[in-house]
Amino acid sequence: QVQLIESGGGLVQAGGSLRLSCAASGRAFSTYDMAWFRQAPGKEREFVATITRSGRSTNYADSVKGRFTISKDNAKNTVYLQMNSLKPEDTAVYYCCARRTGDSEYWGQGTQVTVSS
């Protein structure tokens, strides 16, 4: 089983930056693909970015491409989301997720990101 704890959220002005972290406990973090999702008030949870278990391949939602960067440090059991050029529409609760074939999905509790205009 994997437990995930997100951190790094907060209040930032439009155009600013934040780096989210997601620390994982449990074994075999390096065998999990990791992803970030977000959920704004009144909206469904949406995909933001994903990274493969090795960290070699990434994929992003069109809305964040070129502004956000996902990375994974298997030695530290942590996945990051660097968010630059933030916009008010990026305001949401951000969740990290661990996935691997044949296993359950694991989710963190979320961290709030608020971008003021």
C-alpha cells in the first residue's frame, strides 16, 4: 500500500510560481507511474500531468503545457509539480496519484492552490 502526502500549495499572484511535492510512503515507489490531478470548486477532477515510473516520459494537459513540469525523484520517494506563469484558472485543489498495473490507485488528501488576479 502507498500513502501520499501533498504539500507546497498556497496563495500566489497571477504570473507567479509554486512547486508542489507529493511524498510517498511504502515500498516500491519506483514501480509506480505518478500523476497530478486538480479539482476546482463546482467542477470535476481533471488530469494535469503524468510521469512514468522511470521518470523518462511525461504527459501534460493542454491547459498547462509549457507552464508546468512534473518530475520524480525515486531516491526521495517524491514527485513534484513545478508550476510557473500561474493563472487564476489554475486555482484548485491539487491531488497526486500513484498507479501501477494490477494494483489499486492511491490518492493523497490534496493541497489547495489559489491564484489571485
